[in-house]
Amino acid sequence: MTTDDRLIVALDVPDALSGLALAEQLGDAVSFYKIGLGMLTGGGLALANELADEHGKRIFLDMKLFDIGATVEAAVRGLSQFNHDFLTVHGDPHVVRAAAEGKGGTDMKILAVTILTSLDRNDLDASCIKSGDITDLVQERAGLALSNGADGVIASPQEAALIRALPEAAGKLIVTPGVRPAGAELGDQKRVTTPAQAIENGADHVVVGRPIWQNADPKAAAEAVLAELRSS
């Protein structure tokens, strides 16, 4: 099977050994993996390096960095030495500018988080985020992040088409978590679509985790998502 790097499999498992075992199960079917904060203390960065250096996989480090500019810049500079593909930061302009400075001349893409796909308007109200329709806020944050140096954004697939239409989004990446194959459990995601719909809406990559690694046959589940993407 020809690999399709539009699918990014989230290795949201407890530790590096579990992640490596899953990657070995998926084999050549999957070429791109996301490693996030949940695995960071379980050897996540070592796993990222092993998958890239020894298995030729692409790596998305989902760190969602947020801090003062100097700290973000230093953290990104340190992570950029590994030459992985994507790194997430929160989409606040000062964070994005610092991350863009920190990556220097490397090829690592800085992806800005707009509003987490697990959040809805009630959650934003509880966090004292300004009023307004959530899709309008996502568009506004995406435009600000892209104009301040982000190489792309993380956003709900439901908002991908709106972001793709922004002038600032020309030539930029849109990566969509919150993607669920038809019939899959939603879990903690609230703003979801199917993988094919996300791509149709303008996403470049879709991130799928639990529907694959919780499946009794993870490789078959991944291949089903890939088949859906190829048919879109």
C-alpha cells in the first residue's frame, strides 16, 4: 500500500514502549505520527526520534507551548534540533512570534492552536474568553497566528473551510484533530467531522487517535480511514 501522510495517527498511549508496539502493528500503512504531552514523561521525545531516525516516519510534536516569549523561543530552539515536522504552540501572537524566531532556519513547521476542539462556548465562558460565536473567534485567532509567523493552524474540521478562505491562509497548513470515522465514539471531542469531510473542508492533514489505537485491529482501522481519504 502507498502511504498517505494526510493521516496522522495520535500515539496517545501511556509510554514509548506502547507507542513503538502500536507503530510496529501499523507498519507501512501509516507514515506520520503525533506525540503529545501525555507521553512526554513516558519517553515521548525518545520515541519521536526513534520513529524518525530508525523507521523513516514523519513526526508531529503536539506540545501546545505557552509561556513568555523568551521561554517559548528557547524551547522551540531546543526542539528544532531534532528536525521533526510539526510543533504546536498556542495561537497568541507573542507566542507564535517567539516560536517562529526559535525554529530559525529549520524546516519544522510551527502550527498554532486556535481553540481546542474539546471546547464549546460554555467552556469559553467558564474561562472568561470574550463573547462571540466560536467559529468567529477561531477565524480571528487563525488570522492573527498566520500573520504573526505560524506555518499553519490546528483547528476543528468544522472550521477548516472558513480558515482556508482567509487571505492569510494561502499556502499555509491546516491540521484537524477532532476527526472521527462514521460510527466512532466522540469521546471528549465536541466539534467533529469524518476524515473525508475534513479534507473536503480544506484540511491538509487529519489526526486520528482513539478510533485507531483502541480498535481490536488498529491496522485495519487505519486502513479504513486511509481508504476513506482516498475516496474523497
